[in-house]
Amino acid sequence: MVLLNGRRISSFSEIRDIPTEAIQRVEILPEEVALKYGYRADQKVVNFVLRRRFRAVTAEAIDRMPTEGARTRRRPSSIY
């Protein structure tokens, strides 16, 4: 079972795009905590704790070289 800041999430796909720099710590909680969330007592609970204030700027540039007389295609993008 996976928690994000102590709250249950539906699947791991909800946190797969979180940058590793935004994670403050990862806690492996006692098995008894699973009972609190409606799971069996023998299941592990992992809690990802995020930093309170995290800001990142990500930029990506793609450049493709022509092979037979085509034009070079560039597609810059940025995420804030």
C-alpha cells in the first residue's frame, strides 16, 4: 500500500511523475498501519513525504537531423 503525505492514493501511477528532488523522505510504516486503511495486517505500508515548498523548472529540447534532403525539425518545450 502506498501513501502520499499520509493519504492513501489509488495507484502508483499517481506518484510516478513526481521528481525525486521533491521527496523529503520515504517511510516504511509498521504492518499494523495497514489495518487503519482497510488492508490486511501483513501488508507493508510505504509513505512518501514531499517537501513543503518545492519549485522546479524543467526544459527539454529535441533536435532531429534530416537523412535525405528533409528539413531539420526542432521542438523546444518547457514545464513550470
